[in-house]
Amino acid sequence: MADERPATLGALKAAGIEVLPVRQELRKNLIAKLRSGETLFPGIVGYDDTVIPQLENAILSGQDIILLGERGQAKSRIIRALTSLLDEWTPMLAGCEIPENPYEPVTAAGRQIIAEQGDGAPITWMHRDDRYGEKLATPDITIADLIGEIDPIKVAEGRYLSDEFTIHYGLIPHTNRGIFALNELPDLAERIQVGLLNVMEERDVQIRGHKVRLPLDVLVVATANPEDYTNRGRIITPLKDRYGSQIRTHYPQTTEGEVAIMEAEGTPPISAEFQVIVPDYMKQIVAEITRLARRSPDVNQRSGVSVRASIADYEALIANATRRAIRLGETVVVPRISDLAFITPALQGKVEFETVEDGKDEQILERLMQGAVIATFNRLLGDVDTETVVESFKSGRCVETGEARPAGDYQRLLKDIDGLAQVVGAVTSDERPQVQASAIEFVLEGLHLNKRLNKDRVAGRSLYRG
């Protein structure tokens, strides 16, 4: 309980409470979690055998860390998750501008409090979530922002410029006894990067000619995009050398990993009156679209294709299925193949194309969607006998589908098209009309893309024929 924690330095000493340096504290708690088998970073998917072991080694080594990777690879989330390895509560010396170890204050103000009050110096307790600081690196950041500056108000109060009490500390000192993150480090001006060198190594900080020995206890972590090294800036070599571990992140290496992230992050705020069912094959198609985009020569690979593309597509897919349910007065929401056309606005904002020709991007996205459908169809139904369905169409049958058609219109197709019910049964065992309608569209589109059926598009509808 908070009221049972020591409130003075003397009580803290009497309780025998130890205050470890941040790196040792992280190492201690990491070892405890590894021994217990506890999941270190819940919600971080696809890094169990790659990034996380390297991150564990860096923490065990007590090294500063830089995460290098394209956008949307959970770099910031990983850094923020490091706070879970800090003690839940830690004692700080009260009355100081920056968080201070009660046993070893680093500022003149902290040392003065100890000198004047001794064991009666008041103690506050800081939660681990408050021991994290973050800054997005931009070219306009100054040394004053990160390290500190002379406070003119304190000077006006009568203090001398040479007095350390005139200093107003910046973001990094304010994260003393914690973790400080610099996002997109290459965007930081080189002269400011130089200012970080001493913070990370020698601890000598010079503010407007006033040299301050400030042995900060802070873990400095940074993120960078490989594109930035040549595009917007670079990390200067001496600063890069200060980082003990450079860990390369990556996009999900499997479709299952991409789907897991979509499911965790991409749930749109749909009203409770609707029951949303997203078939596995539709999830796989959305994930496959992104994975194909990451290999497409028509997409700028230097920028990367973020997992946010999959998440946005997933949300747009469910949104259009919900819109159909509202129009038709249905409560069961199931995305279909015909809903894929409506994810284009979401996807266009997440990829950069190599070509700038008008209308070319829509063609590229359509090819990606078709590639995702055929890859998923062949993976799931490649061994299923569809010949009876194809033969049924050769007799002159024509089937119309579309995102606006009620689910009930598809039910008769299961009886009219020989073999269709059996193939749909291989896709899903759910007999709800909305689920069956989605499976029927998946089967028909897969057969079309495998050149077993012809397809005509008319005013937002699709006509499948032999």
C-alpha cells in the first residue's frame, strides 16, 4: 500500500530498500520473468525468434539500444513495453526538478536537500509508467529541449549565470532514473546528435558555457528507418558507436502473424446489435494483399508497406459489410469478396507507388487483390474437386453476385449449381446464409481467377458463366 511505503530517507534506509541503477533494475526484472516463463511483451507478434532474443541480450548486457526498421514494425511499441521491466514503484527524492535517486542525487538541488535535511529528507514514490520519456526527432529540436538551458527567470531572481541552480533541465534529465526514447533519430540535426554523445558516455553536459557534471541514470533508446539514412538525414558515426545494440525489426514473416496483428488491432467500433463474423479466408486475403504489396515492383519498397495497411483494410472490409447489413436490415455481418473493392481508399493511403500515371494505382491494387484471392483459394481448396461445379456452368448457367445482394439470394445456388454445396462445405461448416454467401463468392472468384469460369462486371455486379 502507498501509505506503508517509507516517506523519508531515514525510513527508506531502515527498511533496507535498495535502489539499483536503471540497467541493473531492468536486468534483474528480465531475469525474473525469463525464469518464470512469463510473456515479456504481450501484443508484440512475430518477433519471438528474432527481435525479442536480441532485445533480451541487449538488456542483459546493459546496452543502449537502437531499433532499425521500416514504418509499422512496432518499434515504438517495443520501446514503450520496456517499462514493464522496471520496478512497479521506485523511491525518488522529493522537491527536485528531475527524478533523483535518494541515495545518490546528481543535481546541486538534490545534494542540498540531503545536506540540509539528512535522513528527514522527504521521499516520493514514482510508478514505472511515469519513468518513460519520448520525443519524435525533428530538425527544429534544440540542445535546450533535450539537455537544458539557462532559465532567465532564475537569473532575474538574483542568481549568477555560473550557478548550477539557474539551469532548467531538458527532456533527458527529466527522464533520469528511467527510459528515454528518440523516435526517428536520423531526423535529428547532426549538431544536436553531437550533444547526445556525452550524455550517453562521458556524462559531461555543457549548457551555455556552464559545465555541469551530470551522471544521469537513464537508458537511451532510439528508432530509425533505413530509408532515412540517405533520404532525410543520417546517424553520425560517433553517436551510432555509442549504441551497444542495433536491432533490425521486420514485418510479419507469415500470413498467420499478419492476421494475428489484424485481429488484435483492427476491430472497428461496430454496434453491439450486429454480430460480426470474418471468415478465416477473408482475413488471409487481406493479409496476403499486404504481403504481395511488399514484394511488388510497382510499390516503392524503400518506404515499406506497414502492418497498418492490413489493419486499415481489415477495418474497411468490415465497415462495408456492416453497411450492407444496415441497408438490408440484417444483423449478421460477414465480409465477402465483393467487399474487397471498397478497401481501395484505405490501401491507397498506405502504399507509395513507383509510377504516378493516372489510374495506374487502381490497376496495381486490383492485381494485388486478385493475387491474394487466388493464392488463398489455391492454398485452402487446391486439393478440393471443383470439376462438378465447372461442368454445371458449361450447360449455360450464369450466376450474379454483388456486395449489395441479400444473403438469401445465394441460398438457391447451393441447389441449382451441382457440386457447389460440397465445395462450400469444404470452406465452412457454418450454415448461416450470410456466411454461406461469402463462401460462395470466394469459390466462384477462385474458379474465375484459375481460368475455370468467365466473369463479366456490370454496374457493381459480377456475372459468372462457363
